Amino acid sequence: MSASKATAANRFGLGARPGELERGGSDGREQLLAQLRRPPTLDAFAALPGSLETMRLEYRQQQLNRAERAQRGQAAPAAGEGTAMSPGAAAGAAMPAEASSMAEATSMAAPAADARIRRRARFAAAGDTAPAARGAADPADNLRRELRRQQLAEFAARYRHAADTDAPFVERLTQFWSNHFAVSIDKGNARLYAGSMEREAIRPHVLGRFQDMLLAVESHPAMLRYLDNAASIGDDSRAAMRAQKLGREKRGLNENLAREILELHTLGVDGGYRQDDVIELARAITGWSTPGPRDEDAAQPFVFRANAHEPGARRVLGRQYAEGGQEQGRAVLADLARHPATAHHLSFKLARHFVADQPPPALVERMAQAYLREDGDLRALYRALIDSEQAWSADARKFKTPNDFVISALRAGELAVDDQARALVGLLASLGQPVFTPRSPAGFPDTAADWSSPDGLFKRIQAAQMFAARVDSGSVTPYQRALEVLGSQAVSGDFALGLRRAGSASDGYSLLFASPAFQWRV
């Protein structure tokens, strides 16, 4: 068993499953390259609804809420009330941090019930009874529950695929790009779409061209809503002029998406852009929006609203872009995808994710040149990483994020993910990395210092005990399982002795999952 195969599975992949290190040839590089030659599979997500279908359910639920309030003469709800899902329900944030078993991590219902409790209190104050008390179904509540069920099914499909896939390198790349283009479900109007963005905009392009992925992401409803571009209106657009003529307040230009495209998604913070470039890009993508409740005939979850588009030519990074409606913004994105600063920014982030917190500059440069030479072809970028000797250095290692730790434990223990994944969602929240809920558009951090606090390590020990209690080891000892998933070089000395002498299988698996060898991708 070669060390490179263990590295391919555990640092480049998601953690080995039993038997994974025994399959294929002796070369870890070839195993990774073989995964790149296969088209990404979307079969595991085929039953999930598309963003447009979700949007229609969301609008229908909001319509029922409004009708209910109108019928009972209630005032409009406060900000955040009556939306499709509460933030706590979406993120599993209600789970107590000190939960000591997987069962304790399953509660998501209480925050989701808050809106229902408030609504029924209003019914009582109005001298009426709540729908449940009348024995009648509440259609708005039914839709809210369905939307919540769909989101949990999305999470379950994501983690079930990660736990079972035989292309874990490609799945790690998918989750890398999902975090690169971070969307947080704690933003109310984007809450339902973060998972579908990964599925619809990232997975199909993970082995394609960055330009295509960039366009798919920036025009997805999750990103357009999260960074407020769906409501951005050019100051001199027809919509703005009409609002001024009618004496209405103009919403105006929103720069959020344009700024993050330049700073986070393409060039990087030191990529050479100026505030003028942010403004001009923001103007170029005015009108990029999502269907509204009245757009019943929409065929896709993206619409271009010509009335909101800022007319005229744009100048971004010294290059002129003629007026062209939606195509103007597409042209700017295409050039940003080909920019040398973008090549360096993406290469640095990938090398940091796969090799070390401070990746070798020569490796980053090698990857950037491959990206530019192949016109943003992502396979070429990945091959440059894999082919480099520096990527396989004995010093190369990465500390697992909570997400990495959980997925690798699922794979090593051959643990199943249920259809709702409530326990998994709650566990990730308690470990500090709630699903699709980064603290900023920069995504979750990717260095050891961000995840190796004493409190974080203590919670991992608790989680290790939870996982160990679920492993059905049969006749396989913890020591044998450690060899199967970590490789012989990682299982030696006191660690190997402790595994052999464990008082029970559960104790041995707890030691395996909590060990330093399991916490690092090496």
C-alpha cells in the first residue's frame, strides 16, 4: 500500500472508506486523474426540486400568508416574520452546543414553530381560533413544512453522496467551489437556494471551464438574492426614471455582488481593481434578477429585467464594454475569468486547500500558468496541482474542518445518512460549521488556526464518541479499520498500541475518530 494512495484518499479526497486503499493501482496520482476523466454524476440529486419549483412554492406560501392576514385584518408582519423558513430551522441553530449524543442533535422544530405560535396568538387576540384548533389544515403551514422538508432532503442528499461516492476528489472540489462562492442560509431571501446553487451551478461545471461556472453562479437566484443584485436598479434606467416621474422612492444601484465578484470570486482583494470598477460592474449587471410572484410563465429561475438595466457603455479594468443588455455583464465576467489575477487567486486558494495553509509560491505559479494556458479549463488546473511534487511532499498536510471531520467519519465508519439528516445538521452546527451558513461571503475559513481551538477539539472528542457508538464493526477491530482507512504509515507507535488495547470496540473507534491521525489530512 503506497503512501500516495493514502494521501490521495485522505488529503485530496474526503477520507477513505474501508477497501478504498486496496482498489486500483499503486499510484495515488493516477487514481485522482482517473476521477477527473469521468463526468460528474448528478444521479444522487435527481429527485430534488429545481430552484424555479422551489420559488413557486415560496411565493405561494407568502401569498397564503398575506391572504390570511387580510382576512383577519392583521397588520403586516415584522421583518423576518412569515417567511418560508425561520433561520433557526434552516441552520439547525437550535441544537445545544453541549449535546452529548446524536439524538440530542436532532431538534430543529422549535424555531420553525415560532411563526406559527405568533400567528395563532394573533388569531386568539382577534377573537378567533387557530386553524389547528378548528381542525382545519393551515395551507401556509403545510407549504412551510414542505419547503423545510425539501431543504433537509437537499442536505441529506449532499452528505449521503459525500459519504458514499467513489469519486471523492471530485466531491471535495465541488465543496471547495461551493465555499468559494459562499452563500449563507441565514439571509432570509436566499435561505432556500444555497443547496440548489451547489447542485445546479457548481456540480455541472466542476470539471469544465471556470468561466461557465462563474456565469452559472452569478446568475443563480441564491447569489442574486444573497448579495442583493435581484433588487439592484440602474440610476438612469427606465425603471428609475419612471419611479422618479411618479414620485416614488428609487431603490437604486446595489454594489454588493459586483464587489464580491471582484474581491472574492475572481481577481482577489489584491487583484488591482478600484472602486470605479466595482461601480461599473454593478451597473453592467443591473437587471440580473429572479422571477417574481407575477412571473408565472418563467421558464428558468433567472430573468433579465431590461427596464432596470443601466444604459450605456461600461469601463471595467480599463476595458470598454458596449451597451448590450444582459450580454454586457456576461462579457465582463468572461474577461474576469481569463484575467491573470484570477488565475493566481484561484490557484492560491486551491493550493491552500489541498497542500498547506501557506502553499509553496512555485506551486501556485505553476497552477496559474496552466489555468491561463488552457483558457480557464479547471481540469488543467487540477492536473497541474496533482502533477506537482510539492503537492505530495511529506510536509504537506491540512487540519480538517468540522465538515471534513464529519464526512471522513461517515466514510470510515460506513455510517448511513437518513433522509432528513437532522442529527447531522445539528452536529455540524455544534461543531461550529453549520451547513451553508458561513459568517460572510468569504466562506468558511480554511486554515488550522481557525478550527483547532481547545473548545473545538473537545467537541470533536464528543462527536467521536457519538460516531463510535454507531459503528457496526462486525469482526473488524478498530486497529484493522484504522489500517484500512489511514494506511500503515499513520497507524503506529502509541496510537496503534492504544487501538489494540482498547477496552471495547466502541472505545477503540472513539480513539480512532478522535486521534490526531484522523484530524489531519496528510
